[in-house]
Amino acid sequence: MPTLRLKTKLVFAITGMVVAIVATLSTLYISEVVHQRIQEVYAVADVTKLHIFAVSRPALAVDLSSSKIDLNDPKQLEGAVQDLLQYDSSMSALLESATGDSPNILDACIVDAKGLALLHTNPALQGTIVSPREDFANILHAGIRAQLRLIYGPARTYDVRLPLVHTATGKPFGEVRVGVDTTLLKDTLKPQIRRALIFAGTAILLSLILAAGLSNLALRPLAAISHRLDLISSGKAEMVGAPSKRSDEYGTVSTKIERLGRQMRDVKEVFSALKENLDQMMANLQDGVMLFTSDFNAVLVSASTERFIGKARGDMLGRHPSEIFSKNSRLGRTIMDAFTSHEAISPQEIEDEQGRHIQVALDFIEERGERIGALLTLRDAESVHRIEDEIELSRRLSAIGRLTSGVAHEVKNPINAIVVHLEVLRQKMKEIDPDTRRHLDVIGSEIQRLDRVVQTLVDFTRPVDLRLSDMDLRKVAEDVVMLASPAAEKHSVMIEREASQEPLPVRIDVDLVKQAILNIVLNGVQAMPQGGILRMALKREGENALLMVRDQGTGIPENIRDKIFNLYFTTKSGGSGIGLAMAYRVVQLHHGSMEFTSIMDHGTTFYLRFPITEIAANGDAPAVAKEDSVSKA
């Protein structure tokens, strides 16, 4: 059922009130007019009745004891009284004038106890039985409905009666009847009632018009207030304008609306800033975060949750856990059981059907013992383990760096002394036999090799002076492919490069990064002695540029995977154990990350991530820009 507008309600209310008042007053007026007119007619008939009674009284008071009639015989008594009445000239004159004095009186008569007309204004009815009519006093004392039925019903004749008692005997003798005709009464009252109804209808019509005008006038400030509220609700609070200077209720409400508009504008700005920061934080958050209300409907879902649950954020927002999680999966069963039993989940690791290790934590938020929501956190346990491994590796490298810097310093001085004394020894020995010279040459070459090892160790641990420049990582990868091609052809390895169409601008030391990538590529080439394909892929991953190097070698055994970034660790007969350690350090110096995955007999994939630097308005990164020198430890 449609809701009525306030204006319509106001018009109906005013009109209804006027209708009630007019109807009440009209009813009272009509009732009073009808009652008064009936009372007037009744009064005329009553006076006529009393006159007839007064004129007939002497005849009823005549002493008939001296006459020859038997007073105990009703017939003789009635005959005597009838004779007295009929021969009374004043009575006859009164009856004749009764119908002429008032148009509402139809007839008048005196009847005996049996209804026999002793005297009647209609000579034809005299001496006949006259049937009694309804007493007009009933109409006089009836309600307005009965009186209106009298007016709008068929014409009828009523009696106004007065009993007659014989004075001599004290017994009822008969009654005086005055007949009242309603025809004239109806003709008199109907125009008056019609005028009253016309007046009432006119008043109601005028009230309807007046109500419409008053409602427009009364609701005009409300319409202005509604317009101002619409501007506020539509985000156009700045268009509300200055508050009204009126001192009435409208001015007060207008001032409050203007104040409310300012508050909403301030709140909207704060909310927009918070929402933008929250959206940015949730978009960059690697963990899956879901916030539930007190009735367990999801109101906050991070972007990373999609890869854990396998559903879009829009399909999870506003949903109950039973609509989000499936009991057919280990993860879904664990979470649903916790929601059902209302028991929190301390961080625990779950392996799903795809073999992924997911760390799950569920906390129920309560305030003063009342549940107000729940917070679900999903984390990639494998990445956590990788981060822990990287931290451990960094700690080891740091410890090795501190140790090697001290050892290198202490070893360097004896080496220099040995070189000097070896040269002095050669000069003092004028004639050296070939066998001794061979031993001296071996000692000299080994000292030089030891010096190179110590120098490499010093170079690896000392601070690096980074020469940073803006570069597209795709160009760096292209140069590395060119440098590695000869070695790849020698090992029957084909290098395939796949790069995204969009630029990957990074701020790096080009030479160091190029050498680090080249070390990884050459390791991959050497891992495929029978030849194969080495793939390099570059793409954007969030705020990072991702470089993947995938070989088809034998893979890295699991028992040495945590050692491959250690300095001097190598599994190759002629390897130095410096290449991967140096590559790992170079990536760290550029605030990036380096990790790998390896499957035995299926090859190894290295993942190098560098922070992207948006340097060009048109999105194109220059190949080389101005260099900055930055010292990194």
C-alpha cells in the first residue's frame, strides 16, 4: 500500500477536522430545528386539546342525579353526556375552529371509552368507531433519527390525546383526540434541512481548498529543509549555503542543518582518507584478513584472501562463514568448526588439498563479555618459512662478514711479509738449482692465490659504493642474455626471454645487478650439461619488478638448499662459491628479495624482485638516467 505524502495527510487532517466540526454543528442545528418545529406543532395541538377539554368539562360536571337516568348505566350516562356536548354551541364552534387555526391540525374529536366518536370535526365520522393513531408525544420525545424518518418518510397523522373523567362518577369517560398531519411539517422542515446541508457541503469544500493552501504554506519551509538535506546526503554539503537568519523554528533548524553539513563534510573527508589508507593497506597486505561482525557477516576482506579461499572479494563481503567456506576442504572445516564451537584458533599450520601450507588464526573480539566480532588471519606458511630462512641467512652472512673482515685483515699482513722475504731470499740466492727454483715458484704462486682469495674476501665484506641509475630491468636482462649467449651455445643451451609490454623502471647499480643476474644465468647453464632451455621472464608484481630464471637442470638437493647462498659453498669442482652469495648480497643492497624453488630432475627457478620506481609521467622508463653514488654496507 503506497504511503501518503505529508502534504496529503495534512490536507486530510484539516479537512477531516472541519468535516467533523461542520457535521457536528449541522447535526445539532438540524436536530434543534426539527425538534423545535415538532414541539411547536405539538404545542398547538396540545393547546387545542386543552381548549376542547376545558369546553367539554362543564358538560361532564353537570349533576345528573335529579334526572331520570340511571347513573350506574354507562350507556345512559354516555347518552346524556353526548346530548349535552352535541347541544353545546360553544363546543361545536370550538371543533369547527380547531382545524382552521393551524394548518397542521387535521381533525379533532371527543370519543368515549370504546372509541365511539361523540363529536368529530368530520360529521361523517361522528357516531362511528375512530381507530386510535400513534401518539405524537412519542415523536416529540424521540431521537433525531426517528424525527428525520418522520420528515423524509411517508406522510402520516398522529394523535394528541387527553383523557376525560366524569365528575359525578369519577370514572373515565373517554378522551379528546387532536389529529396532527405531518405533510405541512415536512414541507416546512425540508428546505431548512437542505439549506443546512448545502452550507455544510460548502464549508467542507472551502475547508479542503483552505487546507491545501495552508499545507503548501506550512510545508514550504519543510521542502526547503528537505532540499538542503538532499544536498548533504548527495555529498554536496558545500552547496547548502549560509543558514537562514529567521528567528523562528525554520531558522533554528536551518542553522542546525548547516552545522550538520559541516560536520558531515569533515567526517566524510576523514572517512575518505581512512578508507583510502585502509584500501591501500589491504591491497598491499600479503596476509589474508577477514573481519566479521557480531552476527558473523564479513565486513572487511583483504585482496590476498582471494588466493587462499578461491573466491572474489565481492562474493565474500556481507556473507556468513557457512556461505564462504566449504566443509569439503581441510581449511573450510577447521574454520567452520571454530565458528560453530565459538573457540579461537591459535596460529596453526594446515596443508590444503593443493599441497599449500597455510597458517590460520581466528580470534573472537569481545567487549565487556559481549561478542562484537571475529578476526580471521590467513598466511602463506611457505613464505613465512622462506622469510625465516632469509633472516637466518642474512644473520649468518652478517656474522661471516664480521669474521672474515677480521680474519682477512690478520692474514693479509703475514702474506705481505712472506712475499717480501721470498723476494729477498731469491735475490740472496745467486745460483739456484732448477729443483729449488721450482719449489720457490710454487711457493710464490700459492702465496699469490692465497692473496687473491683474501682480497676477494675483503672485497665481499667491505662496504659497496653503489652507483645508482634509473634503468628498465628489461634492458638489463637483454644485456645479460647477450653476455651469456656464448657460454650457453657452448653447453647447447638456448636462452628464451619473455618480458611484459609495460616498462619495469628500477633504480639500481647496473653493473652489479647485471653481474648478479649473469651469475645466476651461468649457474643455470652449467646445471644443464646435456643442454636444454633456460627461460627468463620479467613482469610487474604489485610494487616490484619480478625476474624469473628457470633452468631444466637436475635441481638442487634438499639437504643443501639452505647453504647455496653461503660464501665459498659450491658443488662444482671448479667453482668458487662466490657467485650466488654475491648475487644475493647485490639484491639485498637494492632493497629487493631473492628466493628459489627447486624440483629434483625438473630444474630450479630463481625469483629476483626489485622495487619499481615510477619516474616518468607517461609510464616509460629511460634506459639510463643520472647516476647517484650511495654507499651501502
